[in-house]
Amino acid sequence: MTTPDAQSALAIPGFTHVYSGKVRDLYAPDGRDDQLLLVASDRISAFDFILDPPIPDKGAVLTQLSLWWFDQLADLVPHHVVSTDVPDVVAGRAVLVRRLEMVPVECVARAYLTGGGLREYAADGTVSGLALPEGLRDGDRFAAPLFTPSTKAPMGEHDEPMTYEEVEAEVGPELAARLRDLTTRILARGNEIAGERGILIADTKVEFGLDADGTLVLADEVLTPDSSRFWPADQWEPGHPQPSFDKEFVREWLLSPASGWDRASGKAPPRLPPEVVERTRAKYVEAYERLTGRTF
């Protein structure tokens, strides 16, 4: 597995590198403890591996799309962005954000049955402990978005589904209810907006933190191709996997005979071929342009 530090760890004057995740790197401004510089790299991950090579412009797409969505969601929940005035070396793919106490739950909402939710449903008839009607198919739409949280596992380990009762035990009933409400409302609002642009958002993961006065704040990224499944609305057809605008394309290639990778082996995936890299970049850019109406 390639470590994030192998592809990141920039020297940024006035900032100290403090952490790298699969995709994002954090830097602390020298002399203050209330802010962080959040940098979106071009790294791409799948199946808990960071893949080679990176996807050109991916970090900029994620950052600019998140900024656009933060504006669309501003009446629902405050966000963590302080400024987009950042050092030139990370311009366009970094933001200065408030330092928060992050909520220790992955907040996931699903509008359609697919992915990990589909696998749990096929085995148990539930998603995150929620009993669902019989006979649902891959790609079926739920009557309303479901809150299907998971654990926040350390890098290299798998997140595990959580029941709502487990979230209440982790963060308390009041905060659990707020997380459920905001997560499902963000996905519902996202689908209202994206639907007008020919995109369905099947599911999404959002991150929340608490600021110094206890206010719940939307953090990290929101409604991007990394954190969500985007489907072209005109091709939606329940009963089989849907075409997508997100990194599902990379997952599908890795699992195909063309990659030659045996996921069960535990070995790192092969290097992405140039055509997969280019098509992945094109899908990210198309999602950005269709949603925002802007040229990347």
C-alpha cells in the first residue's frame, strides 16, 4: 500500500504538515491553533488502498465542487471554510478551515439501494440495522433518504456499519438525532439540485465537527465524486449496477479481468493504465461541470 506521505508532504512556508489521509493533507498555520490548511491531493483510493498514479486535477475538482456545494447548503448547516486565500503551491485545491472536534461517526445517507447497503440487504434484509421491504433491486429508490452510519476506522481498516442505537451510545441521543437529520437533508437537497442537472446522487458520506461553542459544522468535503455515487439520470434502470460519474469506474476496472488483480490476495492493486486515469479524470470533470454549470 502506498502511504499518503509518499505522494504528499509539501513544504509550505508558514505551515507545518500534521496529518495525511487517503486523499487530504492537513497543515497547521504557524503560530495559531484555531485553523488548519486542508489540501486535497490528486491521490485516489479504492478498497482501502491508495492507487498509483494519481488522477490529474482531482484535488482541484473536489475542492471547487465542495465550495460550490457549501454555498448551496449554507441555510441548512454552517461549514468549516474560513478562506480560499491560500499559498500559491496549493492554490485551487486547498482551503483554510476552522479547527474542529470531529464527530467520531461516518455519517452516510442513501437515497438508492446499492453498494455496501445492497450487500447487507441481500444477506439480512437490512441496511445498518434498518429493516427494508422484500424484493428490492440494485438501484431501487427509497421513499426517503436513509441514515446508514458507519464507524470511523483507522486508515487501512474497514469502516463497519452502525445502527442508530450505536450512534446514540457513541455521541448521545441529541447529537445523534441532529446528525441523522442533517445527513439525510443534505442528500435530499443535493438530489433536488443535481436532479435538475441530470444527475442522481445514490448515496453520500459527510463529516461533521463541533466548534468551540458546540455548534455542529459541516467539514471536509461534501457531495463530491469521492464521497458520493453520482449516476446519469437518463440511464437509471434498477436491477443492475448503474453507470457512474465517480470513482466506481476505478473499482469496476480493478475487479475486472483486465486488471489481473485478485482482491482476496491482500496484495496491492496494479498501477492504473493511462486510459483509466484519463477516463477517471474526465468523469470527475464532467460531474463538476454538469453540477455547477461552470467550465473547469
